[in-house]
Amino acid sequence: MVTGASGGIGAEIARELSDRGWNLILTARSEGALQALARELRARDGILAQVVPMDLADPSGPEALEEATEGTGLPVDLLVNNAGFGEFGSFLEGELDRKMGMVQVNVAALTELSWRFAAAMAGRGGGRILNVASTAAFQPGPGMAVYYATKAYVLSLSEGLRVEFRDAGISVTTLCPGPTATGFQEEAGMGNSGLLTLLPAPGAREVARFGVEAALKGKGVAIPGWVNRLLVLGVRFTPRRILPDLVYRIQRSRV
Ligand SMILES: NC(=O)c1ccc[n+]([C@@H]2O[C@H](COP(=O)([O-])OP(=O)(O)OC[C@H]3O[C@@H](n4cnc5c(N)ncnc54)[C@H](OP(=O)(O)O)[C@@H]3O)[C@@H](O)[C@H]2O)c1
């Protein structure tokens, strides 16, 4: 099952899995886009592709999604928690609802879906979880502080669960993309990020392939692109007290 499969990295993850013969449950809010992708993948690869529209900002979404997947007849052996969004701007700008919705989708829904589907995987003797975090997970992000914090949570939870689930035969992989050209930037109100054009960043398909391969190999943390890996390495060697100011400068240069 791929959450956030209606576009961007999620749709490309679905295409990568379909290429490898996986049957798919596709979920997001945009039913039309999900149906079009399901038709494309059925025709191209002859897989079973089921669509379950769901709003994960609704706290009842994850449970409803689990119930709906039971009706598809497809057991979830691989859960891809990809749905997520960001918001550019200082903490007190914008609506509180949007920030709380971000925490609900990026953090709460991902946690609940991991719990619900891992329990079923453990009962079947194993499975795989691919959680989509970000290179934002490795440092605080003034100017986009809530988003960065949600992704730090995803990375921390995933690395913790990876150890806990080992004996149950469930691998947990965290995909940490850097800036990737998708609908994300527009949704987050980021304008045209210089980072997207200045740095040799991998595209959504490449990011998806990297993540799927890492998940199928049972890898831990997967950072696509050498520039992103270098930046994350740089963060490790940068004193924590100057890091937030550095990030703030980069964030402000984005609009
Ligand atoms: N693009 C980047 O630069 C970048 C970098 C690092 C990490 N990421 C992460 O990669 C993941 C995918 O993002 P993307 O870049 O592919 O952005 P995107 O093109 O905007 O896709 C986001 C996906 O999440 C779904 N989604 C958003 N809100 C939802 C909700 N309330 N309920 C259910 N689904 C919802 C969207 O579907 P609907 O709108 O149809 O619901 C869409 O399918 C996110 O977790 C993001 O944080 C992105």
C-alpha cells in the first residue's frame, strides 16, 4: 500500500513497485488521480491495483483505511508511508489548522498506520515498511519549523521501530529525499527554490527507485543523491548551536 500515491514521489513509488510485479493499494484524497494511475499500472504491468480514497488529516482516517484495505483482499506486506506536506513561513504565520493537519498527516497518521499494519505483518511472519522522511529530518528548520520537526520524528520513530521489529521479520526503511521537484513546493508555498535548480538533485522517479530498492533490500536510512548525503554528513560535523541559523538563512533565500 502506498499513501500519497496521487502524485509526486508516491505515484513514482507505485510505478516502481508495479514494475516489479507488486499488487497495489493506492491511497490519497484525489480519487481521480489514483484511478488514472491504477488504470495505467493495470494496463502496463497486469497487476491488481485497488484505490482507497482517504483523508489522513482526519484522525479517523488510518483506522478507516485499515478497514477498507481488508475489503480489497490484498494483504499489506509492504506499507509505504509517503503522504505528507510542508508549510513555508514563520511559526506564527498562517493558520493553526494547517500546522495541526501537518502533524496529523506527517506524524500521527504515519504512526497509527505503522502500528496497525505492522501488527498484521507480524501475524503473517514479516513484512516491510518504507517511511518517507526528508533530509529535513537531520536538523531544526526555522522558517519551516513544524515540517522539519515532523520529519525528525519520522526518522527517529523509524530507526527505533527498525530495531524493535527485527525479530518479527519486519524491515523498516527511512527514505530521506532532499529537495525534489513535485507538487510539494507549491503546496508548501515555497516558490521556486534555488536549491532545486542549483544543485544536481535527483528527480521524483529516481528518488522513488532508490527508496524502493532500499526497502526491498531491507536497508535502514536511505538518502538519495550524493549532494544530499554530503549535506547530511556536513550537518553531523556542524555545531548544533549554529545549525538553526544556517538553515534559517537557506530557508529565507528560497522565496
Ligand atoms: N518534494 C520534496 O522536495 C520532498 C523532499 C523530502 C521529502 N519529501 C516528502 O515526500 C513525501 C511525498 O511528497 P511529494 O514531494 O511527492 O509531494 P506531493 O507531490 O505534494 O505529494 C504529496 C502526496 O501526499 C498526499 N497527501 C497530502 N495530504 C494528504 C492528506 N490529508 N490525506 C491523504 N493524503 C495526503 C497527496 O495526495 P492528495 O493531495 O491527493 O491527498 C499526495 O499524493 C512527503 O512526505 C514529503 O514530505 C518531499
